[in-house]
Amino acid sequence: MDDLPPPPQPYDFVLLDRGDFVGTRLDEPAKDFVTKSGDYEVFVTYTSYLSESYAREAMKIPDKPFWSRERGAVESNRIKLHVTS
């Protein structure tokens, strides 16, 4: 039987203002992502797995803005890449 991880806590979240960014840098060669030369478009989509009601009631964060799964996905800017061999 698999154990479920503990539920997230309010300190597991970051409050972002307009223009703020939270992320990570990925230093990997293009060959790890594409198999041949060509033009590519890269982007990331985030969808919360937590519902609004869970965040408000179970996590006790009623006074903070929260991007719940009901609000849909957030998509990053798209980056165009031209890969040559």
C-alpha cells in the first residue's frame, strides 16, 4: 500500500505579485528534449491539484489569494528554439 504524502501547509505556498517569478533553472542540452533539428516552441503549464474549498477550509488560508484547480491552467510565455545538429 502506498502512503499518501501529508497535506500541504500554508508555508508551502508563495504569494506572488504581478511580474514576480518563482522557478528553477534547467541546464540540459537540447538533445535531451528533441530528437532532430528543427524549430520548436517550449512552454510550461501549471494546474493546481487543490480545490478552492480544500485550500480555504482544511489549510486555513481564507485571507490569501489562491490559484485553485477551478481557476484552470496558467501557461508560461512561449520560447521559440531553432535546433541544428
